[in-house]
Amino acid sequence: MHEDCYRSFIDRGRVVHIVDPDPLICEALSVVFRLEGFRTLFSLDARGLFAALQRRRPDAVVVTLRPGKDDGFVVLRRLKALRRGIAVVALDDGPHIENAVAAMKAGAADVLAKPVDPDRLVRAVRETLREIDGLGAAHRRRRATEISDHTQLTPREREVMQLIAEGASNKEAGRELRISPRTVEVHRARVMEKLGARNAADLTRIVLTGEWPQPRE
């Protein structure tokens, strides 16, 4: 409860702009974010969003991708071209792998399938904002992280650990290593178990500081 209140306090004043052709969905998502301390705006199409951008730059944009429609991808590409440090999360009307891959290439930090879990959506936006603030992947990648050669890790596990320490998500690591996100998750779990890391943040701290705990039996 205390952590939730702290996050709401930190997010107070941040603006999330929702782009979806259905005003009811826009209203519903606005309520979700307002309850978490965010301010919200919404538009029904790309034109409305970019008109609003002239008045106020949002901290995050949540945009819906629709089959056969390019509007969502127009938003992603134009936001990417602006390079304004806006956290962008896309919502897909279904679990379309092609859409998700294309959206990530176009600049989305994450792609969630509808019906979206509100907690997961808020978490995705927060994580992306944290990265932009310099506490996530973009910041860590600028550091030349050296991974010690620990014999208890396989070569693939060391590759996965390197990417995790640099801030890569399971999806990003999977693309880099050409394996599935699920396989990355399995390797990640084994690395954390072997090194005694309790969570991803703990694993990153271990790698960056060199404070290696005694591996678990």
C-alpha cells in the first residue's frame, strides 16, 4: 500500500495521452490512470493527438493498433521521429505477432493485447517512463558492463545475463539472441537462481557492482 501511494505521488502531474477510436475505451483507460495519480488526455485518432501535442507534450502515449488500419502506426512512427522522450505503449486488438513486431520496430516500448489488464498497462507505462528518466535500459546500455566468467553459468546464460544487466526486456533479449522471450525467461530464472538474485533489480546490482553472492546449491 505504501509503495502504491509513493508511485502515485511520483506520477502526479505526469500526462498520459490515450489514442483509441472508441471514446468509451478512452474514458475507461483515463479512469485507470487517474486512479494511479496520472493526468490524462485522449484523442480518437492520430490527427487529434498531434493537434494536442502543439499545446502540451504528454509524458506517455497509449495507442491502439487496429487490423487493416494504419492510424496507430502513424502515431508510433511520428512520435519516434519527434525524439521527444515520450513513453509509448501500444494496445493490439488481438494477439497478432506481426503487429507486435512491427509496433516495436516503429517505436513502441511494449505491446499489450486487448482486453488489457489495467495493472499490467500501468506497469508498462511506469517502466517505460523509468527508462526514459535514465533508470532503465537506455541509461544502462551506455555503461560498459563487464561480466565475469563464472563457471556455474553456461555461455547462453552469460549472454542473457549481459543483456539483462544492460536493461533489455525478455522480448529485446530474445530478438538479440534469436530465441523466444519464453526461452529468455527460462535462462533468466536459472541465472537468478544460480547467483542468488531475488529479482531483476538485484541481478543488475550484482552485475554492476561485482558483489557476487555465494551461488545456491
